[in-house]
Amino acid sequence: MDPVPILAALRPGERHVVSVLRDRDGATRRELAELTRLPLTTVTATVALLIGRGVLTETVGAHGPRGAGRPAATVRIDLAGRVAAAVQLGRTQQSVTLVRLDGRVLDRGDLHLDLTQPFEATVKDLADAVHRFSGRSPDVVVVSVAMPFRQGVGAPPIPMYPPGETPFTRPRYPRPEWLLSDPSDLLSRALGIPVVIENDINLAALGEAGHGVARGAHTSVYLSVVPGFGAGIVIGGRLFRGAGGVAGELAHISVREDGDLCLCGNRGCFTTARRNGPSLVDDIATAFGRTVALEEVLSLAAGGDVMVRRWLTDLGRSIARPLIGFVTMLNPDLLVVDSALGPAAEAVADGLRETIEHRTSAMTHHGLDVRPGVLTNSAVPAGAAVLAAECYIERLLA
Ligand SMILES: [Zn+2]
């Protein structure tokens, strides 16, 4: 199926200039002439055309030589002028966030899609919601899903059980059949806009790497703690998905050989071990003698409540133990703790840091930083902006 065009195709000279700018944070016209080996007059004319078409933008500033009169303008791909709709199909909440491709969030609204209805009806509802909410057609739609997802293939089926026939009574995140094969081309056709589908934790990792605390890190690992445990890996600014798209599925690291059976077909997975232990809110509720909500617990942690902070530090320690081998293999320079925890993430980071320093060699933990994410609830939309920018530039150069 043909890709949906974003703009009319670039001519070869224009494509050359854009491809040079893809991997750089801007260049002057003179630098572009050197990098493309095109005459300066050709570069100047091409840049003027591309600025006119909204592909490039320029700023006058620091790049110019000092004392040489007017500083030279820096030319960049214009990401601020392009917009993505980040559609989050979460476990308990759905939303649409309008975000510029440079990462700035513009607007957010709730979404109520029935994921169990037939695909055609979902597509129609999704298209209506995106267009109604955006007020204009976004350049790219990024759909975030709370399950592993491999581009071009889809979500892995739950082993042993056909879709919709899992023998579990506990309410589970609905896994619509249409996600079992990648529907992004069909969605692109229906919406008239490129659509990319990605796992939510991967997007949060990309968000913190592109626009948050992991900006500038070489290898960062984002650790999601609530509601599910998992990791997103970003190496050199690019998401590392692994061969099958399930890199970082830490919830299914086996921590107990004789543990409970897990939905994934394994036994003693980290996620089952945690689910059977007391949860944060259960533990705090027992101590308080009343029910508490997660938000209250997180705000107590942010306020320095010693009991809640102790619980979170212990959680950091328990997460760190199955991560030891992973950290040793990957040698990251930064572990980012769940942005959604807000100020409560610091206590989890303390537990992680302590155990990793205690259980790994100095070679591994030297230079490894553990820091809370800073994007709170906008990590996923920020990651959607990074992915949408990649998609937009790829289409420009196609
Ligand atoms: Zn499992």
C-alpha cells in the first residue's frame, strides 16, 4: 500500500539539503554548502524555496562568527510548524494530545473509544475524534497502546489462548483482535494521515530521551512502575525494540522458578510475584486503617511521609534485583524512573541506585545515573512527537 503523502515530493537538491539537516541541530547556508557539496547560490535558492513551503525554518543567532557583522542564520527542519495527534489507548484511560513535532504539548482531551467493537467502527470513531479534537488535520497520528507491539507485525497473541478466550475472571486490558496484525496502513488510509502504533512505555522512554531528563544520554532505560512494570530502551536517540519488538518487557523476567504461572506462559514472572504481594495502596491502607487512592499515596510521598517513602524505596530495591543482569549487559548511562510518579519517583530511584551500586561491578555502575522522569503525564505525547518527527522526515525524504 502506498504511503500517505505529507507534502508534494521534494526535488533531488531539496532532498539532499533536508537529509543533511535530519541528523543535525541546524546549519548555516555556508555549512550546508560544504556538507552537500552544492554551490552556495544553489543552497541559498533551495533553502528559500523550502522555507517558503514550510519545510525549513531559520533563526538568527549564536552560529554566526563573532565580530563579523550580522550573524549567519541557522536553518533547521521546521518541526514547530507540524503537529501530531497522540492517541493514548491506556489500560484505564484514553486521551488525545495535540503536540508539536518539537515536543511542545498544545492541548489534551479525553477519548472514549470502544475497543471491543468491529475494526471499521473503531476507525470511524478514531478519525472523528482526531479531526474533531485537532480542529485541523495533524501531520501524523501516533497511537499508544499498553501492550507489546511490533511495527509491521502487530501485538503478540497471548500464548495458549485465542483472542477473547482467556480463562481469567480478573478484568484485563482489552486486546482488540485488530491489533494482532499491524493496522497502521489501514488507519492511515482511513484517516488520510500517516499513523504509527507504538507501545506506551517505549513512547515515554523516547519522550524523556528527546525532551526530558534523558536528553543527551547515550543509552537510557526508562522504567515504568505504575500501573505496569516494563522498560523502554533508547540508544543514540533511537528506540531499541529488539528483533521481535518486545525488548524491555521486564514484567516477564522470571524471578521465582517455583512461582505462579503467568499469562505469558512462563512461571514466577516479576509481574505475578508483585501482583501476589501487597500493593502500594493496600499496604498504606492497612497502616492507615482506611482506603487510600494512589494519587493520595503519591502526594504523601512528595510531602516526605517517611512510611510511604520507605515503601517506595523498598519497591526500587525489588525492581533493581531483576535488573542487575540487564544493566550489566546493556551498560546504560541513565535509568529514568517512571515520569508518572512525579516527585514520588525520587524514593524509588534511591532504592534502585542503592541496590545497583551494591550488586554490580564498579565498571558497570560507574557513570550510571538513576533519575526520576521529569515529564509527568506528558512523557508519552513527547515521545509521540519524537516518533512523529521521524515519520514526517522519512516521508519527506521518501
Ligand atoms: Zn509472564
